[in-house]
Amino acid sequence: MYAHPLKRSWPVHAKPHLPSKICPVCERPFSWRKKWAREWESVIYCSERCRRSKYRRVQDSPASQET
């Protein structure tokens, strides 16, 4: 009947203070990861998939189709 005092409904290790960036390909925000600790300034894409499709996104943009 009563909730266990140690069980919480929110994440115990929530990390809202981590820096984030916007991926230029999918335009979604992504947060800092420990594996990017030394190279966070040079990280541009949120994933390997976005990094591989960076050129496809530029070709599909409406600005490139106007001419």
C-alpha cells in the first residue's frame, strides 16, 4: 500500500547540467558524453549516421533546389 522510501519516480542520476549542441543534420539536441570529454569542442554530429549523411542533407535542402 505504501511506496518504498528508496524507490523514486524520477531518474536518480539525472544530469541536466551537461552541455548540449544541435546536430546540423537531424536538427535535434544532443548532450555531452564521457567518450567525447577530450574532444567536445570538435564534436559536430550526434551520431555516426548523421556524420555519414552530412552531404545528403546539404543536397536535399530547399535552398539547393531553387536554382
